[in-house]
Amino acid sequence: MAAGATVWIGGTASTPRVFGANDRLRIAVAGVNGRGGSHIGGWLEQPNVEIAYLVDPDQRVLGNQLKNLEKKVAGKYACKGVADIRRALEDKDLDAISIATPNHWHSLMTIWAAQAGKHVYVEKPMSHDIAEGRVAWEAQKKYGVVVQHGTQSRSSASNAGLHQAIHEGKFGKLKISYGYACKPRAGIGFKPMSDPPADLDWSLWRGPAVIPQFHANLVHYNWHWFWVSGNGELNNQGTHQLDMAYWALDPSVTLPVRAMAIGGRFQWNDQGETPNTMFGIAQYPNGQYVFFNVRNVNYKGYQQQVENEYYFEDGGKIVRNMYYAKGSSQGEKVSVPPGKVTPGGNWGSFIAACRAGKPEMANGTASQAHYSCTLGHVINNSYRLGQKVPFNAKAGRFGDNREAYEHFMTLHALMRDGVGVPENDAQYIVGPWLTFDPKTERFTGEFAAQANRLVKDPNRPGFEVPAPDKV
């Protein structure tokens, strides 16, 4: 389909279908390579759910997944393969879509689906930028559909119970909610600009993203490491831990009032743009902080950390499900009652919410997704506006925040002594402290002009994200 040949017309949606107990729910999976395969598997496990469409602009990937699905359903129903999600959304009998595309498509597909009266399961992060996340949430509210964010941690009753206990003050007042997305990865090298493969609809793959020319490092996974299509590790794997970190904060807060980041893309010398190493910090209006750590460069003795920690004002902390009182090296296992979630895991809970027609049943609602994703966007935006400084301990500029400096120094020592980044012969990128207004969702202060240019990505004609009041 040529770029812009058809424009989805919003605002004329039918209401979501009301289900009887035995009605089959028909779903379309958009983006069927990689994580999309997990979506297919998840929906196949749900009773009375039919995968009505597979959607992908890569005809080779689409064909292979259709063949695999045909074998699994063994003639119970037929599934159509289409390149364009809009063809599936035209089906009045389609109930929901499941989005596992690159990040730059997540919000627009969510918006289009809501306008068409379809429920949405959307992979993390729900948004590629701050503004489109707000529009996706506004679309969910206006059309009354279920939107569930693909953060599986929200479906855990034990996580819900822990955060409820933190909110109730069981461990004291929370001061710092800390997330880690530290898993080993490798560089991606360089791929020259070229024509796209014949079996890839390049216009549809780009969709709303302004990407002038194809190169093979975009398709099918390394798009994560380019700002125009991905959000780096912070809002890739890190979206899960960002969401957990946000979940632990006082329920009265929404978005941070200031944030900064320091890091770099060390050792790999490749085509990627996003940092493989980062320490980020965000402060909320009530004085609580989120710290975040990204560390992807592998080395001998590398410690993988994909987890969350919680630090309290009285000096206590929770690390790896152990509570340590101030000054104590002897932890005790955290034991709290399970919290309230919609049962069924991430897949089953979504189906239950769709059948009930209750958006609030989603384990990870559109509002929760917007707030936790925006936390990551604000930190990333500081990094993107950063300046190069020598790689040394003086690079961290945290004012009088002792905890931030100590955690940064832990990261710095690992990069220096473990990875082998040479002191003063390499460079950090140090982002400015950005101030942010949670009500307007705009940056303020000294760097407002530059930062607000990153609030909303430009869109290609025919794939525009509407304004919030035009959804």
C-alpha cells in the first residue's frame, strides 16, 4: 500500500461488542516477528479466542507465521494475513488487536483501534514519545475500549501486594524507587543505506516514523537502538522495571517535576544511537525519586540485574525480596499478602476485561502506561540533549543528592574496572536537569525549547497522530 493512499477516519467508531458467555472473541495480532510469536502463543492458550488476522508488512514473516498458525489450529478456524492493520480494523466482527510492532507504531495503532471500537493489548512501551501516549489514553477514555499495557509484572498478585504494603507504610516512607535493566547485549555493527527487501512494504513498516532511507540494522530487531523507531534499553526491557518503580511511588503522583541522565554507548563503536550504559534520576512533586540503571556491555564477571529495589527514609531497603533495616546486613524475607489483580496472567486478564467490557480490569491500564512510559521519555530526553564530558567520577552532577552520587559511582566503577573504559580517555554524555510540568506535560525552564521539541515526533503524511482533542 502506497504511503498515504488511505487515511483512517476516526471519530465514527462503533461501540465495543458486548459478549455473551459463549461468544468467541476475535483478535488480530499486529507485528508477528519476535515478540509477536509470543502473542500468538498466548492467545492460542485462551479458551474461545480466535486469531482472526495476522498483520505484518514483511510478506516472508507473515507467510511463515500463517503456515505455523494453520498447523496449530488444525482447521478449527481460518486466519487472514494482511500487511495493513487498517484492513483488519474494517472488520466489524473483529473485537481486539494485539500490538507487537516496533515502538513507533504502538500509539497510532492503539488510537486507530480505539476509534474503530476495538480493544487493545499493546506491547511496552505504549508510546514512543510523550505526546502520543497522552493521545492513546484520551482515545481509550473517549471510546471506552480496554487498553492493556504489555507489562506482565502488573498481572502478578505478589507485586501488587508488595506495592500495596509500600503504599500503606509497612516499611516506612519510600524515598527512592530503583529499577535496573542490566542484561548483556552486543554491538550491531554498521549496515549501509540500501533499497528495502522486495518482500517488505517499507512504507507500512515506517508508518508514522520519518525515516528517509532503509538500512538492514532496522529490520527486524535493532530498530530498538535508533531514536526514530525505538527508545533504547530504558524504554525497552526497562519499561517493565520503570513501571514497577512508578507503581511503588505514592499513588497521588503522576509525572516527575525534573530529571536528568548520564551515560554513553561505550566500546561497541557501531551504528546504534541509544546508550548502552545509563544512570537516570527523576524527582516527583512529593520529593520521592526514581533511579534507573542501564548496563548492557558484557565483560567477565558481568552481573545481570533486571529487577527493582526500594529505599526508605529511615535507612531501610528492599533488595531481591529481602528487607534490610538501617545498618543491618541481615535481611529478612519480605512477606506480604497478595494484592488485587485480574486473574489469568497477562493474556487471560485482558480477555476477561474485554468480555466484561471494563477497562479498569486491565492489568496495566492506559493511564498507568502513560505515566510509567513518560517517566522513561523524560529521562531519555535529558540524555538526548546531553553534552560530552571526560569519563571520570566528576561527570556525575547530582547537587547534594548523596544517594544518586553513590549509585552513579557504583556504575562508574563497573564500567571502568569491569568493562575497561579508560578513565579520561573516553566520554560520558551528561544530560541537563530538565524541569517538567506534570499538568501540561511540557518542559519548563532553561532547556524548555530544546526539550519540548522532543515531546512529539514528526509524522509522515497519512500516518499522523491526532491532537488529544481531535481523537
